[in-house]
Amino acid sequence: MRGVGKERFTVVGQPLPKIDAWAKVTGETRFADDLSLPRMAYGKLLRSPHPHALIRRIDTGRARALPGVYGVLTGLDLPRVKFGILPVSQDEEALCTEKVRMVGDAVAAVAAVDEETAERATELIDVEYEVLPALMSIEAALRRPEVRIHEYGDGPNVHKAVSLEFGDVESAFARADLVREDVFYFEGNTHLPMEQHCALALWGPDGKLTLWSSTQTPHYVHRLLGPILDVPPAHIRVIATPNGGGFGGKLDPFAHEIAACKLSQVTGRPVKITLTREEVFYVHRGRHPVLMWVRTGVTRQGEILGMHFRTWLDGGAYGSYGVASTFYTGALQTVTYRVPAYKFEGARIFTNKPPCGPKRGHGTPQPRFALECHLDKIAGELGLDPADMRRRILAEPFTKTANHLTVTTIGLGECIDRVVLASGWRDKVGQLPPGRGIGIACSSYLTGAGSAIYWNDMPHSGVVVRADRSGGVAVLCGAIDVGQGSDSILAYLVAEVLGIDPKDIRVHAADTDLTPVDLGSYSSRVTLMCGNAAIQAAERLRGLLLGAVAAKLGVAAEALAARGRRIGLPDDPDRSVSFAEAVVLAESIHGVLAVPGSYAPPKRAGKYKGGGVGPSPCYSYTACVVELEVDRETGGVRIDDVWIAHDVGRALNPLLVEGQVEGSVYMGIGEALMEEQVFRKGLHKAPSLLEYKSPTTLETPEIHTILVETDDPEGPFGAKEAGQGPLLPVIPAIANAVHDAIGVRIDEIPITPDKILKALARKREGKPARVGPERLPRFTFPAPRIVESAFGQPADGVAARPFQGGEGGRP
Amino acid sequence: MPKTLLRLSVNGEDHDLAAAPHKTLLEVLREEMGLTGTKHGCELGECGTCTVLVDGRPVLSCLALPIELEGRAITTVEGLAGAGRLHPLQQAFAELGAAQCGYCTPGILLTARALLADNPRPTRQEIREALAGNLCRCTGYTKILDAVELAALRSAGGA
């Protein structure tokens, strides 16, 4: 590996503190709402109280007359263009002009001297609505095609309907020893970052706009604000502030960002809008509620011959990332286990609820829950140990899947072995006392989406490394740290390549004026993509430094090494110079030392429509075992231990990887047992941190994390993702453990006490011991697009990547 | 609403300021005093994010009124470190990765400090109980529990 053997890493692999740890523990980190500017006004949005209504009239006169109000906006003050994060779903307005489609849709905005005055002013805005029937479920939306939430899509209230078939699934079923069908439901839930969204906009007298925002995607916000505000993007600067958690909830362009910008323009003041916690529950874009049906044909040994998977997504009122979410509910089933023939049908339905989008695992935790419970039931029917059965049917490394995804390294076998051993699985499964249970599940996840949201041939990530004469190094990158430690990873990688200490490096992140584009902190892409770009930039800089030092010392550059803040002959301390001296030597030859690195993933998308969702440079793998106790009186579930093994490729910092795994387990437990985003008459039933139950320290068990390394050829120093994949198996492992404990199946997430009690009652009454969806919507999927299965084909080796050439490019 | 004059003792310093009497301690700390280390997660007393210490006890600053706190010793995260030296809890949180996004961290640090003042060697379960009112969405609490244990050990001279 580039002359730096594994044993010779100095920074990589060390459990170092994050470079921003000191700022975080002293309260110094400035989140968006911690910023204020002179003359700053406070903004508030007026939001619809109706889930579905036409706007007949908006009168802002009384609000404008309130003392302390600087400006009031309606949608008529903005360019009449609709927008959306995906080019195929341009269906949103920052301030609705004709129609509201959910409670919480913004219809007007106010800037005032303080927050209270702004809020009072919103109450003085008179809006006349004509209330329309509200469609609050998939069934209702399909049953009433005459009530249209949007005028576009693949049918009345159908945002997207897809159907793909890879290989002959029916003939696979005909050959199978067992064909099993199951139905599952996964209720929606939300990200719940502790920091509420906030935006601060300054429209300067020069006509240029600066927006500070708690966004995970400063580049996409930058790109979209131009047309939304009708301002040349060249005159817009977006600075992402450190996110107080995101989990996918800060990935769209939001009404408050747009309103803050426009209010700043009309008031001539900086304007800040911070959402309330209740508003965050409506802004949402979280986990889709998904109804699922799966049929799988297997041999007696559990070998999968073919699988047919159907999903119905309750999309909510707007498109958001929903087309991608829909494909993601079908994309990754094939990456974990061998599935030679695969058919997927999915439909996303519009409803009058807050729109769903990407939450940690984007579109994949729901089918993962279904698939892993379904496999457990198959193992039960076949009399096989569920761990052994999974172990035997794993996907093959460096092959393609039926749906044309290229898989590189797979550490899942080792992951299963490690959690089975650590948990004492063999002495426990089926053998624990009544009420206690143990369950297993596995998963895989992307390390970065292979395609950008808009098609282009430019890098997905860019980094500039600038060396200063002081010996300090600045790393400029468009990615924003959302708490996962992306700034630190950049510092570690650059420090490793340049032979300096991470403390010598300052990372300047996510400022569209100063930093090269990174597409955003989503799809577990930052470590791999920014990391590879950072390594490329640092290696190019090292090349310049080594060349200059070689000239000075009169030796060949190849003989030199950069280590311990010195560059010189590795075995001769007298023939070396300090890093700072090396910079002076190189700058004297080359001028300014600011070196770019670029990364774009290998172009491996399957050549079919929809083939752009699912490809990734590589996939992480996870196995999880959960042991728990069910109280048969109350229906309560207490999780005692979680063993989880994660194939992270290489742990660039094991402390941070463990943190990502532990946080994923925690969030999976919350989703499995308590979190749900449910509505009544258009209103959120639990829009507060007390009512929306999430795990505290008392509900979060001891988590035993095992890291497995596979040194993936695509990753920076072999690393794969860690932030999302480990959530996936937790939820089905819990469901499977509940079954082991009390012999009932809860085929619906969350597994709440009422469902457990209901299932136990059914079992006592001799009915099927199951709680879950009983029927499927009446819906005809389009005829499938028939694509040849690529199952088992060899991977394209290490595929050529764009931007790899040039001096110092990776070998 | 007319403002009231207040003298608040925050992090060992007296501050004279004017604020409307219904303003919460959270608002006064952040907006009148520039102490933005104290964060808000719900402003309804549900998440623990805005926790500060009043006379050493954890208090939710979003529910506390400054006019009731004159003459009391208020400690925020900015007052946790000594001159040039981090509190052992801060040091342990930094070293062990107990702060991911860091947004809940100030409230958790102050809650943990109150725990260790009462109970210098808490069990893991006692730490869980003390922190049960502080939500964290990033860490799964594991590294937070580890860090409080490490700080307790170090403060007791055990490491």
C-alpha cells in the first residue's frame, strides 16, 4: 500500500481524540443558532393548520402594522418556481401560494426585532383556506384518486412506481424446496437530532448573499438557492455550521433557509430563523413508513434461488428524496446473501403528512427488517440454525449481484462468527428460560452513493491541502462534520501521508466560497470520498516536498520519507529537514503550495433505468446478536446485551468507529421498540421530546462492539463506512429475539408492549401467534423491466476511477 | 415588556444586566450574556440539553427564571474548566470520544459533575440513573458512561 505498510501507520488506527473534541467539551463549537450579527432580525414562519387545503387569500396587513416587525413575506414575494432536492421531483414551494399539502406547510414569514414579536406577527396574518379531503394513509390515497395531492407522478397520488426483474424468479420458485411469503410493516420515525434546524442569512448591500445553515448538504443548498431566489449562484455563499446531529434530517433545502435569505433582502438586515422542536417534527424527511411483501424460494439448506420483494412507501406530501428512497427499498437485498434471481416492485404514495426522505440507512432498514425476519422464519421451517444458515448463503466477494451491483470485500462471515462466539449463541438459542430470547440478523450498506443527485462528470469530493511556511497545514473540504468526525478523519489522513501530527493541521470545512465541492454528509460517503481526495492531495504535496528536499540533500526523492515532522533519509537523522523547512524549500521552487485532490466513484451503475441507485465503491457488512427479556405481564421488552461485529474495511480511528456503531445500535433500538411518527387528523401525535419516545441511558444496554477489517481496495487506506450500516441488523435481531423469547412474531415496527400483549393473547387463543399487517393495498405495479441477472459475474477488478491520474495519483 | 435589573453570579463572576422578567435563564445566558455553550433541545424541560448548575445542582435553564436566581451560584459549561486546565470530565469526554456532535455535551457534563460531587465513585448504573434525563442521539451513551467512569477514577487518584 503505497510504501506505507500496515505496520508502519503512525496516525491511522490510533484511538485519537477528535480534532474538535476540545471545542465540543468546552461549549466553544459554534452551531448555527449560536451565531448572531449586528442588527440581526429574528424570523418566524406561519404554518398551515390544515393537512390539505387551498389558499384563498392571505392578508398580512395587521402583521406589517405591528411595531417591531421589519418585514413580512408570502410566496408571492418569491420567484414562482417549484424546487426539490431531486431533479425529478420539483414540487415544493418555500411559502405555499395556492395549496397546502400538510400541517406545517409554510405560507408566510416574518422578520422582527425579536422572536416573540415575530411570532405575534405570524398570528396576525389572516389566511383563508378552503379545506380539502385529507389523505392520511397509503390506502386512503389509492382509494380516492379524485383527490389529487400533486398533479404529477406515476398515477393518481402515486409519486413513483417501479418494477424490475433480474433473472427468472418464477422458475426459481418452481425449483425451490420451500417457497415462503411474508408481510411486514415498518412505521415511520424521525431523525430527532438534538440541534433544531437554524439558518442565518445576510443579504449584503452589494447584492451578495451569505447563508449560514445547519445543513448536511451546503453544495446542494448553494446550487438550488440560485433558481429559488433568482440570484446568480456565483453571488451566493453557503457556509454549513457544525451540525448538532443530522442523521439525514438536514439534507433538503428548507423553507426557513429560503425565507431567511429573502427576509434579509427585503429588510436589509441579517435574519436568523431557528425552528422549534415541534416544527422539526413536521419538517421531518425521516424514515418512510413501508409496507412490505416478500416471497423467497430456497433449497432445504436455505440457499436462496429467487426472491420477489414488494414495497409500498407512505411518502408524505412532497417528493424530497423519495424516488431514491423507493429504489433503496429494493436495492440492497442482494448484497448480503446470494440471490441469483430477483424481482423488485416498489411504489411511493403521496399522503397529506410531512414528507419522508433519508434517515440513517435511507430506505434500507425497513426491507432489512422484513428480510431478516423472513429468513429467520425460513430457518425455522427448515429446522436450521439461523446463524449457520446465514453463514452458508453469504454473497461472494468481488462479484456482481443479480441487480448489477459490484461487491468488493465481504467480512460478514467473520462478523457472524465473532458475534456467535462472543454472545454464547450456541448455548442460548432456543434454550433460554421462557421470556428470555436471543436473535441474530445481518446486513450490508453503501459506502457512499455511486451517483450524484444531478448527473455530472465532476468530482464528488474535492480537497485542497495548503502547506504554510510555518509548517502548519490547512485542509479545505466542502464536507460538513455532523458529529461523526469527518473533519478529524481528514486531518488523520493528511497527517499520515505528510508525516506530521494531526494537531499541525487545521480543517476548514463546508464554505462554498473557500472549499472545493463535496456533495454532502449523506450515504456514508464522506470518509471514503473526501478521504480518497485528501490522500490524493496530500500525496501530491508530499511529492513536491520530497522533490525539493531531495534536491537540497542531493539524493533521490524515492529514498526519502516523511515522518515525525521531518523529511529526509529514514535511517540518517542528519540528512533530513524539518517539515517547515521542507515547505520553504518547495515553496521556493514551486510558489504557493496549495494542492488539490479529487474523487469520483468508479462508474459501475447497471445499464438499466434505476441502476443509479444502489451502486457504491464498496459495502460495509454487519452481524448483530441481541439478548433480551420480555415481560409477559406488561409486554415490555428489556434489552440486556447487544453484540455487534462490523466490517469497516479498516478502522482509521477505532474509537470513532466504535462510536458510530454504538450510536447506530442505540438508534436501532429506539426504532425497534418505541419511536414512531404517527398522525391523527393531520396532526403529529407526539411532536415533543417527551411524547416521542426515544431511548435514554436506562433503555440503552451494554453494547459489545467488534471491528472486523478487510482492507478494501476502494477505501482510503482500506476503510469502509461505519455510520449507517450497523443500525440495520439491530431492528430485526430484536424482532427475532422477541420470537425466541415468547414464541410470537411481531411483524411490525415498533414492537410496542400493546402488540406483544396482543400477540400473546392470540397465541393463548390458539390463533396464529403474530401481529402484523393483515392485508395489502389494491395496487397494480407496472410491467417489470426485464434485465439479465448479473449474479455471480466477476467484479471489474478495481475499476478505474476518474481523476486518478496526474502526479502523485494513487497507484 | 419592561426589563428588570438583575445581578446574576455566573461562573464565579457577577453580571449586572437588564432582562424582561419572563425571560428564561437559557435565553438570558445565550442572548444577553453571550454564553452560547448552553444549548437548547426542546425549551420544554424534556431533554436535559440546557442543563446548568445552580449552587451545584443540575437545573434545566429553559424552565428557570433568572429573577429567582439572584445570589445563587450559576455554573455553565464555560465555567467548568479552570484557567488553562480542563475539568477531568471534559478531559475524559474528549479522550474517549464521548462527544460526537457535541450538542448535548454541555448539559451532560454539568449533570455528571453534580453526580461526582455527591458520589465520587458511582457505579455504572448510578451514572445511568443520573444521566437518564439527558438525551443524546449520537453516542448510544456508551462512551459517555465510559468517560464519566474514567473521570471519577482519575479524580479519586485511581489513574
